[in-house]
Amino acid sequence: MTDVTPIPAAPAWRCGAFWRKQRVWLAAAAILAAVTVFDLGQADASVRFILASLVKIAPFLLLSVVMAGWAGATGADELIARAFTGAPATMIALGALAGALSPFCSCGVIPLIAALLAMGVPLAPVMAFWLASPLMDPSMFVLTAGVLGVEFALAKTLAAIALGAAGGVVVHVMLGTGALTTPLRPGIGDGGCGGNRVRAPRPVLWRFWIEPARVQKFRNEALSITLFLAKWLTLAFLLESLMLAWIPAELVTTTLGGQGLSPIVTATLVGVPAYLNGYAALPLIGGLIGQGMTPGAGMAFLIAGGVTSIPAAIAVWALVRPPVFALYLALSLSGAFAAGLAFQFWVAL
């Protein structure tokens, strides 16, 4: 009989998956290293800027972490399953509200959308949820208020709900004409873990601390969102420090400042390829507004990038048929422009 000695598992740091998870930290380290080589003074200033910014935003960061952990532990995020039952108008309204106000796990919106559509939920309320979901949730609201102000956070929340509701209504009207009857590409399944939220939602337990499993869920969610926010905000504050140091304020003012439609149109189009992450974008937009970017252009950038960033668009393209994808892009960009225009008008009052 041959004695087979088990091969020891490779350390986590030697696995490709480990390094893929650290790519944001690695990107920040690489940028800072390059800056150190060429401009040591700026590297020191950037580190100080990052630390000061993280300290300033720490109370909002802590609150957002607690809210995210609480939502996962109580099962409040499972309430999404109840948003897609009832009359079309009710479903569209609840879909937009659920998308704008509910946090979700890292499974993401795309698997959940696949589950809803595969189970026969009408495209109209799904589109309402789809458009609103990437733009706002309680954690995002808290951080937006901390970085850009409460007025901006409230306006973005209203924009998310309005965009979702408007998109749902447009799709509902188009469905009445016989269009978009088969939105999913052939072979798309029921969405895996995203589908479980709809198929078998857990009961909500507001006093989650009475169940050890939910307490552990709270800890896991809080740790996960802390690490997620820490890496993205570190990268964002690093980029903001370099932007403030190296991008002339006159250039920002010329391109994205001033009155009229041009700055908002530009920000809407630039937001798609330039958008990094919803949390990382906040400090960058704060810095740009400080250099002369109009608030309306900042709103348009965040809305357009949040819904139609390149990674999100690629995932949507893989999920739905081309006509639905084209409508998704059209609704996203037109909604971002309208939100930016409305916010700029409100600020000017």
C-alpha cells in the first residue's frame, strides 16, 4: 500500500485570489511609491491629507459600518422581496424606494435582477429597482452627507428614487406596446444567492442580538464593509490629494464650471468611464467642486457613473438582450443629465 502524504495547502498570500482582493491597496501603494520617487514632498503631503481626511470622516464611516452590519444581521435587506408584489404602479414605486434605500451584500444587484426576471417579475418594477439601487443606500447617504453635505445627500436620494420611478414608468408603457417581452438572454439562470432573497426571504428580527448567528452576521458585515470602505476611501483621498496639487483649478472651472448645459453634459458623459466606485467618487467630486465644478455637474457625474460605470455596463450586457441594454443606457444617461440640471437649478435659487 502506497503511503500518500498530503500536500500542504499554499499560504493565502501565494494565491491569485488573495492578490486580486488586494488590488485596490496595491494600486494605492503603487501610486504613492511612484509619487515618492518623483516628488517626495508631495508624497508626504498626500499621506498627511489621507490621514486627516480619514479622521474627519471617521464618525460618518463608523455610522455607515454599523448601519450596514445592522441591516444584514436583522434581515432588513430581505424586505426587497416584498417590493415586487401588487399593482404595477405600486410595484414600480416600491421597487424605486427599495433600490434607493436598501443595502445589499456583495452578491450585487445583477444576480438579484436575473432572479427577479427569471421568475417572471415584470421588467418595469425590476428596472425601477435596477436604476435606483447603485445610487443610494443608508451607508452611502451617511458618507455623502459627511463629504458633500446633507443637501447633496438628500438631493441624490431623491434623484435615485425619481430615476427609478421614471424608468419603471417608461418600461411599463413600452411593455404595453408589446416591446421588451423577453428581456433576459437565453440561458440566464435564477441568480444564485441573489435569487434566494426573493425565493425564501428570512424573517426580519430587529432584536438580532438574541441570536448568536445573527450577532456573528453583524460582525462579519461590519468587518467586511470596514475593509471595503477603508481601501476605497484611501485610494480616493490619495487621488484627491494629487488632483488638488496637480490639476489647475482654472482647467476644472473652464471644463466643468460656469452656467448652462455644457458642464452637466460633459460630466454626464465623463462619469461613465471615469467612475471608480460610489464611495471613492465622493471625495473626488468634493475636490472638483472645491476647484470650480458646478454642483449640478457633480450630481450628473455621480448618477451617470453610479448606474452605467463600465464594469456595471459589462455585467448588464451579459444579462439582458440588446434592446433592454440600450434602454438601460438611455434611461441612465438621460436621468443623470436631468438630475444634474434640476440640482443646479435648485442650488441657484
